Amino acid sequence: MALRDETCVPCRDGGPTLEVEELASLRAELPDWEVIEGHRLHRRLEFVDFRTALNWLNHAGAICEEQGHHGDFRVGWGYVEVDIYTHKAGGLTRADAVLAAKFDAITP
């Protein structure tokens, strides 16, 4: 099953984070995402204007609410930056990769 078709599974405090090998295998489905310090996923998306960026962000926000898993966002004229990691686990979990894949499926 593709990551975008999975459901984010909530983790508990101190829950397991992805091992290096697990993250490497998931990265094939997340080519536009950077792994920052092995701790978070980051992506900058470019748009033609603020309205389109905000529209994408509203879609992403709805996914976050539906999945019960939330990214950190910065929005400005023509861009949205996203950081995803599981705060409770203190790093990256499978749910983070699932959320990133769901964001990649949004069409502005």
C-alpha cells in the first residue's frame, strides 16, 4: 500500500522513531522532502501567488485534522514551508512519512 493511502497512527510519549534503514526505504515515496538532522522532514513548495499557497495550506490543514497529526507551517507570498516530526516521539515516525505523502497528493 502506498504511504498516502495509509492512516496516521498516533504514537505515545517516547514512542519508537524510524531506524535509518526504515527511513531510507520510505524516502523513495518522498523524493521532494529533505530529512533534517535525521529528526524532521522538510519541504518548501512554490506557488504562483499567495492565494494558491493559502489554498494548498487549507487542504493540508484539513488532512492534519482528519489524521490527527499536524505539521508545522510557514506561509508567505508564493510559498509554503512544512516541517513534520512527531513531537511525542522526539523524531520521525511512520506517521510523519504518511502525512508527507498525503501532502504530496494535494493538487493546488
